[in-house]
Amino acid sequence: MRKWYLITYDVREEKRLRRVSRILSGYGSRIQYSVFRCRLSERDVERLRWELCRIMDKSDDILFIGLCAVSYTHL
């Protein structure tokens, strides 16, 4: 079962920032500059976290926020 997630990040180095953005673009759609909305299964979340951990630094931040099952695109 897939669930909607809001993923936001703060990456301090330009090269890593571009790589994180590129990876997240493959999983969902950009809402704002550092915010993505993704519909992911539990396995997708694990894989995405693994991919991001490989390139992010300890000084970088990322936040996964689980949303409700129904997502309204435009209110």
C-alpha cells in the first residue's frame, strides 16, 4: 500500500543539493524549492532513505512527513 509523504530537506553544499533534488524528482513532484510530495510504499521509503544517506552529510537535514491516505491536489 502506498502512502503520501511530504519530504523537505536542507543541504548545505551545492553539489549534494542537486543530487538530492535529482533523486527526489524520481520519486515524486516538487512542491517548493526544497519540498517534494511523493506517494511511496514502505519499501520505497527504505530505498529512498538509503539512496539519500549515501550522499548526504551529517550537517544536512531531511524530514519525511507521512500524510493522510487521501491527498487533495487543489482545494
